Amino acid sequence: MNAGITGRVDALLRERLPAATEGMCIDPDTSLADLGLDSLGIAALLVGLEQEFDVHFPSERIHRETFRSLRTTVQAVCELLDSTEAGGAIEPVA
């Protein structure tokens, strides 16, 4: 995972996770739902990610699996950034 992007996504997540405390390490594979990220939190995170990284999540990418964990969220952002830099669209993750 890209450390710079991971840190920025982690910071955005912490603003939206009720269970995340100062200094708490979020394991990249821990379920964000288990940490308290609900559908409203996902919507807020989505807006935050789009603003932070100047990307747009296509509707086919907006589902629970994209936001399952820190790792899957960072992966989605990296793919969107790569797609934006390449000037093309990306295929949805199955």
C-alpha cells in the first residue's frame, strides 16, 4: 500500500469512526463495519475521499466491499488516481 495515501485515508477514516481513538492503530484488514462505520459514515467518507484526492467514485464502485477495510479503501483510491492520471476509466472490482 502507498504510505502517503494510506495515511491520508486513515486520517479521513478516523474522523468518521466512533471506535477509533487517538493513537489507535487501524489494522489494514480490520472490518470498518466492526469499527462502527455505517452507511452514513461511508457516504461521508466517500465525499471526503473525493475532495481529498480530487477523484470521482463511479456508481459501480460505491458498494460495501470498496469500503470493507482500510486496505480495500486505499486500493480503490489508488486505482482511481491511476485511472485519472492515465485519462481513462477503470473497471469495477468484482
